[in-house]
Amino acid sequence: MRRRALIKKFAPALLLAPGGVHAQVYLSREQARQILLPGKTATQVAVHLSKDERKEIEKASDVKVETRDLDAWKGKDGSWLIFDTVMGRYEAIDIAVAIDSDGETKGVEILTYREMYGYEVRSPKWRKQFHGKSADSKLKVNKDISNISGATISSKGITAGVKRLVHTWEIVLRKL
């Protein structure tokens, strides 16, 4: 009985805590596909990263690979659309990244943003900075990519995710 009383007392505070229940869905996966690969046919490709591939991607990008399986779609023109999840300060951010057949980033979309602050990462101007970036790019916040005041951790998380994905293209996807 005491447990119920504690839950009842603290439940409202937990909902207001950083990282509490808050999610803003901006785009569905299909909407992101239409924006990032307009008019293109894409087929889902099962990509399972081996242990060696993950190590190589981590070494090249200096970003940890959290999952073995990619949610990747390949266009007939050799372009790729990859759905991924990166971390903000407290919560996950769902993104979609388009990479062309030359390994250059063609677009980044924010699908779901769960943080209480920092939604400015959805700004088209900020996301446009990734256009043309590849595995040859440094992709560092405050150097290649502008930081957003109030969204520093989210900016870094998204930038790291894009960096990891362009290296994933370079090491794995370009061969498929």
C-alpha cells in the first residue's frame, strides 16, 4: 500500500522531469522519403554490419556504432536513405539521412524529437549545413557545423550520427 502512495505522490514530478514524456513527431518515414528521395524508387536493403565493419566505421568516424542492423533504402540511381536514431541530451532523436551515389549527404530530416528544448535543430538553415558532406568532411560542431545555443547536445548528437552514416556509406554501402 505504501508503494501506491509514493507513486501517486511522485508521478506528476516524474512527468515534468527532464526527459519526461514529450515527443514531437514532425515527419513520417514515408514523408521523409518523399522529401529526401523525391520521385525516386527505393528498395529496402537488409544491411547487417559485421563486427569488423562496426569497428572500422567507429575508427573512421570516431563515433560508436550502436546497432548492427541498418534501416537503409537504396534508390535505383545508387542513392541511399538511412533512418537512424541518435541521442540528444536525455532522449532519442529519430533522423533520416540521404546520401547520393558519390557519398555526399543530400539532406537530413528530423522525424521525431523528444527533448524538451533544442527543437531548433529542425531549422532548414541548420540542417542545410550537412548538404555535400561526405566521409572526407571533418563534421565537427563549431567548426564545420554551427552550434545552436540551447541545443548543443542535440546538435552534437545529430552531427555525430550523420558523420557515422557517411562513413558507413564509405565502408559498407557503396559496395552494395
